Amino acid sequence: MLADAFLTLLAPHSLGILLAGVFAGIIVGVLPGITAGMLMALTLPFTFAMAPADAVVLLIAMFVGGASGGLITATLMRIPGEPNAVMTCLDGYPLARSGQPGRALGLGNAASIVGGAVSWLALVLLSEPLSRVGVYFGPWETFALVTMALTLIASLSGRSVVKGLISGFLGMLMSFPGIDESSGVKRLTFDQTWLDAGLDVLPVMIGLFAVSQILSDIVHRAEDRSDIVRASLKGVFLSVRDYAVHGWTMLRSSLIGVGIGILPGVGATIASIVAYMTAKKASRHPERFGHGSEEAIVAAESANNATTGGTLIPLLSLGVPAGLADSILLSALIIHNLQPGPMLHVANPQIVNAIMASHLLAHVIMYFMMIGGTFLFARMMLVSTAWIYPTVLAISIVGAFALNNRMSDVWVMLGFGVVGFLLERGGAPLAPFVIGFILQPLAEKDLRTALMASGGSWEALAERPVAMGFLAVAALAMASPLLRTKWTKRGRSPD
């Protein structure tokens, strides 16, 4: 039973494994370029001699810790330690820069545990029906969902929709180099073999957010040295009123994270993007987004952590991994002669219960570790930049190189650091660039898969009501800036 699994995990041996896994995941989440999936992959060989339950508990603890660790550097230094922390950078860092780093971390940490708790409930109570919904999502539905997210780029464009769209299309363009999966033809590689596999997400993200921030701060401090940030721990612990104010945003974003987490190959990054944009659309103060909005931090972190439970649903119910971390967990189960899928619940219910129990306990441990570490992490804001910049740059270079053990990724990182710096200096936001870069390959892949399955006919799309619904929302999103401008002009015109 599930209660027995909780009691087993509270024993010293199992609890030690949980603590070590969560701590390692948080540390890896802080380091740019090193992901929780990478840590799990490196740890997998060491689980061979472990008991099956201990192995999956350790890997899930790392998964949960890594999903939350990216919050720290995203908030304090505008560096997404994990790709799923990209959206947190947009508002966590401005709120920290305004003198409230403790408040920013507290909001993100509270949202993380709420998202984890909601996804755990979904994992325990709704795994079978939700997994059926995930299976129903074919390439048409996924293409329509991604298209909807792409069209919402305009909502992240700040005051200039044109600059936002230019940034988004530039990000989409940067995702084209590589070998076309459908035809096997190289495109935009310019006879450079290192471009055959395309541009990896991590070097691009590290460059856009870490290197560009270093360049920006250096230039800014050369112009004005008066903006010294003083860290404050005020707001680390949220009040009951805070939960009342942000409760609905946490719940809505958590449900978005669970739903998107079920979809294979979509992941936490897209979940945080969709939750962020949904929160902005529903907010009474959308103009604060990108400038330290508390709603934005809560939305991004709730969805981010909610995907951890969502991705486990198809893995346990159907044996289908939804992402890299789940693929590694699937490998661990197979290595220990356990077959994920419907029979796992019948043949090895103790493993299923151990996975469910460790998922919740890992989030609880993560919450207290993050709270305890906040007193140390907030002090990072007071460290001299003469120490921070070289350290961050060195870690970024090591992280980019360690991804594929090739120097070209380091040059990509440095190049996109310059790109990010120039975009921001020109007033173009980075969020649309990131969204376009991440989502365009998914949209193209699913569209081609859908067309090949239908023999090149678009008529099959009309028979998919869910996909048509997503595209209808996308059309409204495209039209909304024009309608808003027209309505504003009409309101200003004399009667």
C-alpha cells in the first residue's frame, strides 16, 4: 500500500537516499549547462548494484531537485541553471534586483511545492484517465498546441509587438540548421559538420542569459556604478494571505503543468511558457510581467514542478517516457528486470508505490532544503562581481563543453551571448527568441508526421476537434493585438 511505502521511505537508509538525491539535484540545477537528466544518466551505472526500489527513489529525488534548483540562479543572477527556469528569469531576476531576492525565492519555492503536490495527486488519483488523454494527443493535436504557443509570442513582446515578433522569428530561424529528419537533407549547415545535429538548446540558453547578462552588466556598470544590489531575506516565508492571493494562479498553472507533462516530448519548459502566458492573459496587471511580477514567478514555477508528476503518468501506465528524465528512469526499471506499463501495477505494486511516495517526499525535502539554503543563496547578491563574472563564465564554459565534449558548443554559447546582448540593447525581448527557438522544431516535426500519416491531406485536421480548438485560440491570439490597437484608437477618437 501507499502508506507502507511512505513508512519505508522514512527509514534512515531510504531517507538518506532521498536527501542525497534531492541535494545533488538542486546543486546540478544551479550549475548552468548541467541538467538533472545529465546527472541521472551519470548516476544510472551506479544503481546497478542497488535494490530496484532504492534505484528509482534516488533517480526521482534527483529529478525533483533538478526541477527546482534552476530557480536559484534564475532569480539571483538571471541564469537558467535548467532550461525549464527560463521563464522564471524574466520576472524573478527583476524582483530580486528591486531589493526583494528573498521574496522572489520564497514565491518560487512555495509555487514549486504546490505544483509538486498537485502533480502528485494527479499521479495517484488520475493516472489512468489522464494517460488516456495523453495517448489521444496525436501529431495534429501537438502541432496545434505548439502553434498556439508560438502565436502567443506577441503577448510577451512588451511595448513593441514588432520587436517581439522579430525576436521570435529570429529564434525560429536559429532552430533550422541541421539535418532534416524527414528528408535527411542538410540545411543551413554551410558545410560545417558540427552543425549537422543543429544547435543544442543548452549552449544557446546559457549564452542568451548568462553571457549576455555579463556583457550587459559590464557595460551598465561602466556607465553607472550606483545600482549596487543589497540582498534582503524579507519575504522568504509566505503568509496565508500570499497563498490566498496567488492560490488560483498556483492551481491553474499546476494543472497546466500536469496536462502538458503527460504529452510525450513536450516537457517542463513548454509547460512554464504556456502557464506564464496564460497568467499574463488572465492578469489584472499584465504590464508588470517581465518587470518583477509575482504572478509570473508563481505561474512559471508551479507549472515547472507540476510536470514532474505529469511525466510519470504515461511512464507508469503505458511504459511511454515523456522526456529525457523519464527515459533514464525507464532504463533503470528495465535494468532491474521491471517492465513499465499496466502490468507493473499488478506484478510490482511496491515499486509503483515507492515511485509515488518518493515523488511527494522529495518535494517536501526540496522545499525545506531551498528554504534553508536561501540564507546562503541570497548572500550571493552581495558578492563582488569581480568574483562572480569569472566564476559564472568558467562554469558556463565547462557546462557548454561537457554537453557534447566539443569546443563548438562553447563558441555557440559565446556567440549567442553577443546576440542576446545586442537584442536587449535594441529593445527586443529575449523571451520570444527562446520560445521560437524551442517550439519551432516541435511544430515542424509534428506537422510533417501528421501530413505523412494523412497522405499529405489537410482534411484530417478538420476531423480533430481538439486540434481545431487550439488553432482557433491561436487565430484569436494573432488577431488580438490588431483588435486591441483598433479598439484603442477608436476609444481615443472624438465622438
